Amino acid sequence: MSPSPPTPRAADGIYLESVTLVRGGRPVFDGLTLALREPRIGLVGDNGAGKSSLFRLICGLEPPQQGRVLVHGCDTRTARRELPGRVGLMFQNPDDQIIFPTVAEELAFSLTAQGTPRKDARQQAQDFLAQRGLADWGPRAIGELSQGQRQQVCLLALQISRPATLLLDEPFASLDLPSQARLAAQLQRTPQQIIFSTHALAHVQDFDRVLWLEQGRLRADGPGREVCAAYAEDVRQRTVAHA
Ligand SMILES: Nc1ncnc2c1ncn2[C@@H]1O[C@H](COP(=O)(O)OP(=O)(O)O)[C@@H](O)[C@H]1O
Ligand SMILES: [Mg+2]
């Protein structure tokens, strides 16, 4: 995809400063420093490299044991109330994200989390769906939606809260080709900063910036074409070595 994203302002962005994160008793990141300001950033790397952990750090689900994470000027450890307006995460598995039994309730929750009164939130959720030709989705039971539809609910729940940065964790992983094309078009129309992880390198290779994580360290950080080519070549060499 070739997005036409907005120009970021200098004060915007995400900054990790000497971050150490321990999960399950083992360090995932050990002194990671990273500034993320580009409007589109891809994240690649093997399973277990730390992609999801990085997203969980940025959206405040995991506090760092050392260092700090600033999201558009907010420290994730202290600015709990401001954080939902600045960053939102779409989980890889929609069932890890969705809490409520209907689509309208799930979308409304994105707004009440930011302080919108419940009644207003329900109305805004319904209006939001109607603007997208999805008015009949409001009362639908989450349990009766397909995986792709549940994932779309997750993206809608993220978009309605309009965070400055959207983090998408392997958003294309379980989608069929039409759903992938639909999602790619939706992302292209999204004006906010988007950072997303993927194993489908074609989705990020035209980005100005792609990060390659390897065992919690930045193995490469640069233009999508170069980083994706280097990662693909590394995978090829490892495959040959173990064949
Ligand atoms: N739920 C968890 N509990 C404890 N440790 C975890 C958990 N999930 C991941 N980890 C650890 O974090 C490391 C990075 O995992 P993760 O961030 O999920 O990688 P990726 O998303 O790139 O596959 C893993 O090697 C694992 O040791
Ligand atoms: Mg992951």
C-alpha cells in the first residue's frame, strides 16, 4: 500500500528512553531507546522478537521496569487518563480486545474510557456506525460475527476514539484477501500515525521506516525496501542453513 499520510508535528511522537521490560521473569527489552515520529512505521521480526511487547509498552499495558515511555508527551506510567486519547492498540486476536456483548456497547466503551458520559457515548457510537453504512451492526452480538468482522469491530473501536497513534498488531494475519484489501484501504484513509506489525512484508515495504526486531533488539531501522529485503534475506539464509 502507498499511504498519503499527514506531516507530523515536531512535538508529536513516541519516545522510549532506555527501556527495560521484563515479562515472565525474562528481559524482553534491555535498555531500548527509540523515537517513533513518522506517520507510518512498519514492525517486522520473528515470533517472540518483541513486537507485541513493544505495543503493550507504548499503550501502557506493560509499565517498563526501567526507563520511560512518552506518548505524545505523556508518560505511560503516570498519565493513565490522557493515554486513550493519544494511543490505541488493535490486538492481534480480536477476542483478546473485545469486552462487551454487542458492537454498539464495544464502540461506546472506547468513548466512556475517555470520559464521555455513557448515554452520549451510545448515541455517538450509533452515529459513527451509521456514517459508515453499518447502522445495523450496532445491536449485533459479537459472538455471531466472523473473525474478520470482529477484527473490523476492533478497528472501529479504535477509530471512534481518535487516538493520535494507532498500533495494529499483525492486523492482516487472519484475514482473507478481500478483507485484507478492505483493511489496507481503510488504513490508507486514516489520517493518524499508524504503527503496525506484520509478517506480510508487502504491506510495509513502501513505508519510509520499518523496524526489524530480533530478540528484543533493533536489528535494522530504515527505509521499508531495505529493511524488508534484509530481513527476507536473513530468513532465507537461516532456512538454507537448517534445511
Ligand atoms: N504473556 C506473556 N507472559 C510472559 N512473557 C511473555 C508473554 N508474551 C510474550 N512474552 C515474552 O516476551 C517475548 C516477546 O514476545 P512478543 O512480544 O509476544 O513477541 P512477538 O509479538 O514479536 O511474537 C517472548 O520471547 C516471551 O518470552
Ligand atoms: Mg506478537
